[in-house]
Amino acid sequence: MADINRDDDVIEVAQPPRFAMGERVISRTVIRNDGTYNGRDIGEVLVNKGEIGFVTSIGTFLQQFYIYAVEFVDSGHRVGMRAKELCTLDHLPDEVLAQLGDRVAELQSLR
């Protein structure tokens, strides 16, 4: 079911971008082709939840939202995504790192 939580009144571009160029990120959701990805059918999965990628550029949409172009290493897709669809892997808070425990070393090896 679609995300009913609308944020049309939020102006993200009034703040600095949440992610930086080259930052490692992970997809929080499955991303399907909405018709803007050439060579793939509408509705086809482009990015799976948990896929790791790198921010390759930062643009805006409707002078309201940041759109992050993310290159996903496993699938080879470059997809435009909103900040709410991504999570950083490079700047995790200390409490998250503590919960990850021994897996932090594994995460750092994904560079």
C-alpha cells in the first residue's frame, strides 16, 4: 500500500542536504520503476530494500525536495531517491554502532 503520510508542505531545500556526494547509503524501501527508468518495465523492481549504494549527485524536485542519485553496486542501477527512502552508512550515531557490535567491522569493509 502507498505511503499515505504526505509531506507536500515540507520544504526540504530550506535545509542543507541530508547526504553528501560519495556517501554510502542503504535503501530503506523497495524501489520500482515509475516509468522514468528507460529500458525497464513500469513496476519492475530496480532496488531492493537493504541494497547499498553511493550518492553520485544531488538535485531538487519542484524546488521543494532533494533528489539523491544513488548508484547501487549490486544491481548497477542509478536511481533518484528521496531522503526518507535512504539511511546513511557513513555517519551512524554511536548508539546504533553500539547495537551493531561486531557487525561494525563488516559494515566498514563495504567501502
